[in-house]
Amino acid sequence: MKHRVLRLLLELLPSLVVGFWIGRRQPLIGQRIAAPLVRFGVPISVMGLLLKGGLSLQMLEAAGLAVAAIGLMQTLIWSAPLLQKPLHHRSNKLGCCVGNTAYVGIPVALALLPAEALPISIGYDLGATLLTWSIGPLLLAQPGEHNNRPLHDLVNSLSSSPAMKGLLGALVVVATPWASEVASMLWLPSRIVIVLALTVVGMRLGSVWSEGSDQQPPTSTGITTATLIKLVGFPMVMFVLTSALNLKPVMVQALTLQAAAPTAISILLIAEAVRHDQSVAASLVLRTTILAAVSTPIWGWILTNLV
């Protein structure tokens, strides 16, 4: 386990630190790189990971469980009276159960869990990504902005989703005789995209850190509550849910570890797109990403030793 944690830190920290250093000095460079990376790199990475893991019913089951768990948490968060005051910002509500699975969760799974956990982790990421880009713009937008065309907004979100593009590409490749060759060719580019994406996350966090001194910080209580839910509460819900369903240990481990990933950078991107709660989303992404460097290995140790 010690070797796995060391491998995880050696994969994640250099990219994040280098990106953070660049982002503090060149705040706009992350935005310039992020656009083509999301448009072209992420679909390639998703397609490569899907082909490597294999499209299976287990992957679809993981995607369904991700959607169910996030949906359950969102229902509880939006309806629980005790959470309305600390989580009155919409970015906090969505960000406390949508994780950065593509660029943190999957590398964590590769480092800490056995190889059979990869397709489960990819399935979780696929389901969570599709759900986030489908309902995220609708939930984060200010009331009344999208009431006239909810179906139109949903279709646009799905069609522009990098995960959807990667899934469609993988389905096309699987239907050809060269699926295994393409999977081998895309594996290295997929890993490179993950490293680049982690660096971009670091750049964005660095720019947010630089901008933070000129902005009024969001309510600390709300950020703290959302952080605790994201890094502790939501993984516990996923652990209880998957254990109650009597799933295989590797499924419990993979799904819980993905639930423990820090808040997704997509929450910040969506908040910026709808021009609402940007500073709150940025603060939540920054705090959970920093703290996840400690909490994620702890969850990995718990899951590999107790499940």
C-alpha cells in the first residue's frame, strides 16, 4: 500500500504543482490550453480508457450507480432544511457530490486499486460526467434563465459533453476489426491527456489563488460544509450504498474511491459559463483538491484493508 500511495503522489503532485506555479505567473494560459484539451483531448482520453477497460455491463452498472448516488445526494441536499443555510450557493450544492474523477479519480484508481477496478472507475466517471454536463448548467444558472427551453439546454449539454463524444468514438471503434490495435495506440495518449489535464487544473487553481487576494472570499461556512460532504460524507454514502447492495469488494472499493475525488473542475467551468457563483466554485475546487492529497490516500488505505 505504501508503494501505491507513493506512486499516486508521484503521478499527481508534480503535474498539479507545476501547473499551479505556471498559473500564478500566467493566469490566462490555463484557459487557453483548457479549451482545445476539453474539445479534443478529453474525448480521446475517454475513448482510450473505455477501450482499455472494455465496454461491459459492469461499466454500465457503475455508471448507473454513479448517477443514482449523485441524484440521491442532490435530492437530500436540496430538500434538507439544515443544509439550506450553509449550502445556499448552488455551486456548493452541486460541487459537494460531483468529483474530478477523470483527472484525479481514475489516476488514483490506477495507483491504489487492482487492474479490474479500471473499467468500474471509468464507468463511474462516464455516468457522473454525463449527469454533470446535462443538469449542471440547469442547476447552477440563476432561477428563470433556462425555464423557457429546458429540453433544448439538456440536449445541448449532452451533445457538447466530452464524455459523450468519447463514448460514441469507442462504440464506433469496437464495431471495427481493429479495436484492440486502436486501444493500444490510444492508451499512451490517454495517459498523456490525464497528465496535461492535471497540469491545467493546477494552472486554474494557481490563477484562482492569484485572483483571490483581489476578491472578497465566499462564505467560509458554506465552503467548509461542502468540503466535508465531498471528501467524507459522500464517500461514506457510496460505501454504505454499495455495501448494502452486496456488491463485489472491487466494486465497493472503486466506486467509493471515485466518490472521494475532489470537486470537479467542470463545476467551475459551468459556473463561469452561466456567470453565477464563480468565486464559490473556484474556492471549493481549490480547497477540496488540496485536502484530497491527504484524504484520498486515507480512503484508499481504508478500502484496501477493510473491504
